[in-house]
Amino acid sequence: MFLQGVHISTRLTIMFAQSSKIYAIVDQETCLENDIDVLEFVSILYEAGIKIIQYRNKLENMLFAGETFDEIIQVTNNELTYIMNDYEEISNRYAGKSNVLLHMGQTDKLKKPTQKFGRSTHNIPEVENALKENPQPEYIGFGTMFSSPTKSDIARALSQVDQVLKLWPKDIVLIGGITLENIKNLPSGDRIYYAILSDFFANGNEPDQITNRAKQLVNGVKK
């Protein structure tokens, strides 16, 4: 049984502090596979009430990724929290803006110490390493929670979540195979967010189908 609404006295900050608990991963390849333009997809998520968007592009060069990231911010009126995956040079262009961050993998090294960033973690030792970083990540992604086609080589971390919540004093984004149906099996709390990627397309890839699924996710998670 998971502890619901965990609070700890050492908590430092809530980075996101958003009304929506969904952390949407907008992946260039996934959009391509579902025959939808990235900006159209982002617009749908925005209208559905998504407040946090990570843009991930493993297919194109940095110039293309940077232009798309700029357009994502423009099409959502700079009203969300935006995370750029991998490309520190792109997120650095928004230095000083509180709503733009970088997301780094486990082996990535920060080049600019003033950059705000999040860090992927998969187990307790990696969380402990994140705690020792200077500067420290603003949040961590932790997973994999459930079987995920994009993270099949990483053991599930579901059983370690309670321990991570006690260790990590800031926001945590649970990630890996999370769907509308299994999200109820995860802990909830003011520091906990849920990364969603493929499940936005669970009902199909037509705009109205994506919209309905996104709204279900936004409304279906305890604030």
C-alpha cells in the first residue's frame, strides 16, 4: 500500500506548482508515428488543460529542435512550464525564465551551472547521486513504473517509490508506461506528477480522440 499525499519536513520547493498533475512528453517520433504535427498535438494538450510539456526530439538536428521548441512556446502563449530534453544550448536561450527548464539523462553533464534542470533516475543510488549534485536538479523523473516500450531495458521502480519520496525533497515525476487505467495504482501528493507519452493516443490519433483522452487524464488525477 502506498502512502497518499506524502509530506516531509525537508521539502525545499515545488518547482511546477501546477493545477494539472500531468507532465506531457511531446516526442517528435511518436507524433510522426501517429501522423500528427507536433504543434497541432501541443495545441490539443494546451486546450485540454495540460500545464507541463517536455519536448523530446531524437530524430532531427538541434536547429530543427530549437525552432520547434520556440514554436511550442509561442503556440501556447508562454503560459506553461516548458522542458527541453537533452539540448542544453536550446534551453539556455531562455535563461532567466522561470518556466523553462532542461531535462537531462542519467549520464548527461551540465555545462552551464546556472541552468535549471531535471534529472532522470531509475533507482535509489541514482536518486542519492542527484541529491549530491551541485547545483541540484529542480526535480527528478523516476521510473520505470510499468512496462514501457521505450524503457524496456530498465527494471520497474514501482516498489521503490515510497523510499524515493522520503529521500527526495522536491518534485518527482513518475514515468514509464503510465496510463489512465493504471495511474490509480501510483501514489499521489502535492510533489508528485505523472509523465504521459503514448497514452494520449490510446483512443486513436484523431484530434477529438486525443483531446478526449487528454481531458480524461487531466481530470482523472487527484490534484
